[in-house]
Amino acid sequence: MNTVFRALVANDLRLFFSDKRAMVATICVPILIASFFAMIFGGGGGDSKKAAVAVLVADNDQSAVSQKIIAGLKSEGSFAVTPASEAEARAAVGKGKVSVALVIPAEFGKLSASAVFNPLAPRPKLTFLYDPSHNADLQLARGLMTQQVMQVVSQEAFANPDTSGVSAALQSVEVDTTRSPQERSALVNLLKSVQSYQSTPHTEGTGTERGGMGMSTPCELASEAVVASGTDSPKDASGGKAGATHVFVGMGIQGLLFFAIDLAIGMVRDRRLGLWKRLRAAPLSRLMLLGSRWISSAIIGLVVLAAVLAFGSVLYGIRIHGSLLGFGLLAVASALMVSSFGLLIAALGRTEGQCRAAAVPAVLTMSFLGGAWIPTFMMPAWVQPVSKALPTRWAVDGFDLVTWRGLGLTEALPALGIVTVFALVFAGIALARFRWED
């Protein structure tokens, strides 16, 4: 019994070590993947700096105050600020080109400075337009922008008597019968001190450059989720529904890629068993053989993707708010791309072990960098341009456009075209490298 047991163990070990390529891939691939993700998430091997948030600023005021606010935002390393009109900013956010835009209303500088010392004065409203799938960017932008606004407006209120509204606030307090005499006296003394401070000459670089605290909030802050006109409501694109749609699309694409691995392993096994060699004796061309497998696998991929998204539709309310034709074409292109990927693996791999060892990490990497796991905007700055070289990035982005973003076929055409090109390139390489036998 012990002899038989040792012989079985020895045979398994011999089989493993006899396939040198599969053995090396099995050992090295986990090391490479671990090193890669460690580098992405801030390990010693790379730069983990997050990409600057692209922000459009629509300045409808064009005052000194608004210009100082924009200059301060540009000095923040967290933002990449670009001026735009309000219509341009709204369109860009709705199409997902930027995640946040700030709209500064007309007369913002005058009204905000006046409101610092006069709680009864009208307060202008700053509006943040945001992509509902980028809530983290909104929170970052809102916090830092609010800080910049408060600093600039308070500085203006203390330094400029023409816009601060201190005189109006002083008159309002003096006739305010709702306050006690002691409270009115304290406020009057404070406002007179501010007037005295404003009338004092200040040299450049003194305290006026530092600003100060006001008596009331100088402006109102509003946030508006912007989605395409085809979407039923912002709620359909916010919070859970946008996230659920993205996740189900991403996991659907990843599921198709794992199906491609099974396709490749099956084809390599058939080749090893001599099935392709026997088929070669029949009047069957290489193009016909691979073409039939390409189409049949794509049909299976469509069924799998439809089942995944149908489940998400029933349980999580996933809807197609954009072009139905664009959605269908993207689904077909993605299924053909994944089927071509499976043929490519089968054409390049010599054994089932080699195919599995090389394809699994490739699928995981394509899924992660392509945004199937987490949105690409959450990744380090250097990863985002790299991900554009992957078909998964374009497939996921394309489905986002025609589902929760509610955009049309025209906006989805670039993603559709690139996914189709990947499908044809993979299929062409597979056809050129196909072998009838080992």
C-alpha cells in the first residue's frame, strides 16, 4: 500500500514538473500579481498618488472675488481646474467627462461679502454639479472649495468697505428690537471696530491677506446630480442604482472572460486528444472551424451576460436609460471580444495547465484595471491611462453610458468601435497561430 501511495504521489509530482512552462507560471504569476497590486495600492514599487480631480468652473460673476476663488482652486494639487460656461459644465458632467463642476452665480462677490456681517442680507448660492457615481469626488471638492470660498470672501469683507455691507448691517442692528440692549451694544461695537479696521491703511502682505471669520455664512451651498436627459430622474443614477449597474456590468464582463478560459482549455484538450487532427481529414477549413466556435461561444456569452443583467434588473432595479440599440450592439461586441480572447488563449497555449496559469491572472488584471471591480477614477493616476489599452475598460464604460447615464448611440460609438477592434485583432491572431495538432 505504501509503495502504491508513494508511486501515485511521485507520478503527480512528475507530471507537474514535466510541464516547465506551466510550473514556472504557477509559481511566478502569484508573485507578479502580488507585486503589481502592492505597487498600485502604495507599496514601495510605485507612485500611489491619486489623480487630480478634473473640475470645471463656470464663473458667471467675473468679479475679483470669484477670480481669487478660481486662482486658489488652481493652486490646490487635488484639482485640475478648467473654466467653462454653465451649459458646457452641465453637459460635461452629464456625459461623465468630468465628475464635478462649480457654478459661481452673478454678483456672487458683492452679495457674499455683504452677507458676512449682515445675516438679513440675501445670500448667493454656489451650485456643485456632480456625477452621481463619483460621490467621493463631490465630497472632496465641496470641502476644499468651501474652505477656499470662506477664506476669500472673509478677506474681502474685512478689507473692502465698498462690498462688505458693514454699514448696512450696523443700521440693521441699531433698529433691531428683537435683540436685548446688551446684545445690540456688543454687535454695534463689533461692527464699528470692523469699520475702523477697514479704514486703516494696509500694506501688502499684512493681515488682510489672511482673512478672518465672519458673523454668518456668506453663501448657500447646493449640490445637483446631473444625468443625461434620457434618464428618468437623478435618483436612477445616484447612490445604489448607478453603483449596482456598474458592478453587475463589470462582473458580467469578468464572468465572460472566465468562460473564455474554459473555452480555451476545452479546445486545447480536444487538440491534445487528436480531435482537430481528425476533423482536418474532413473538408473543413481552419476558418470554418474557428469561425463556428467563435460564433457559438459569443452566443453563449450573450446568454450569460443577459442572465446576469436580468438578475440585477429584477433585484436592484437596473435599467437601460440610454440607447437600447447601443446597449445591444455593445453586448454583441463584448461577447465577440471575449470569444476571440478564448480562441487567442487556445492558439497560444500548448497545454491546459499553461492556458489556465497564464489566462487566470490575465483575466483578473484586465477586470481590475478595466474598472470591473472598482471604478477607474478611484485608482492611482498612472493606472488610468494604462487601463485605456484594455478592452474591458471600454466595454464597462460603454455600458455605463447607455444604462444609468442615459446617453445615446453616438456617445457610445467610440467604446463600441474599440471593443469591436479588439475582437477582430484577437480573432486574427488566433487564426494565424492556430495549430491542428501539438
